[in-house]
Amino acid sequence: MATTLITNIGELFTSDPEGQLTIEDAALVVEGAHVAWVGSTAGAPAADEMVDVGGRTVLPGFVDSHSHLVFAGDRAQEFAARMTGTPYAAGGIRTTVAATRDDHEDIGRELAAAIERVHR
């Protein structure tokens, strides 16, 4: 499978909850659809193709297919689990659905009012 070395990353955010969360002067190797290696530019392995990002910041992407005005809880544990290759180990969407159902209505109203004030 072809590999691509991305170099000259000014700051790389790794989302590694147990390791270094940012690496300056970083590089990474992509193999297919997966990140195969992350580290300093000086220690970068050879690859089939090279892309220089000109000192820009690189961070993990995520897709938020929808949003809600008000919800309770968070899915940070799920995100951390998925970054280690364990999909939905923390409960998935059920986590925030349960927290929202257990939340008091007055807290939801307070959050909605605060959001409305910010967007005026």
C-alpha cells in the first residue's frame, strides 16, 4: 500500500490521552486511510510520496453530522476509546441521550437562554 509522508507540520495535535498531545516540527505517515506513524520531522521514515504543509497546524478531523441546541453529558470517553481503536466502548450516542433524559428541564432552559444571548 502506498505511503505519504506529511512534513513541515508546525504543530501536530495527536488526541493521544496517554501520550504527548502536541508535537512541534512534526511529521506523519499516512498509509491508505490510516495514520501509520507520528513523530518529529527529524525522525520521519521514508515514504512513497511527500507533502510539505508549510508550517501549518494539523489536527485530527471529526465529522459532526448534526448538532443539538441543548444536550447534557459529553462523549469525550468515546472519542478517547475510538482513538485507541475501540469503537463505541464508552456507550456511543446512548451516553448523551441518557444524560439528556436525566437532566432537569430548568438546566436545559438555562443553556438555551445562554446560547441565545451569545448569538444576539
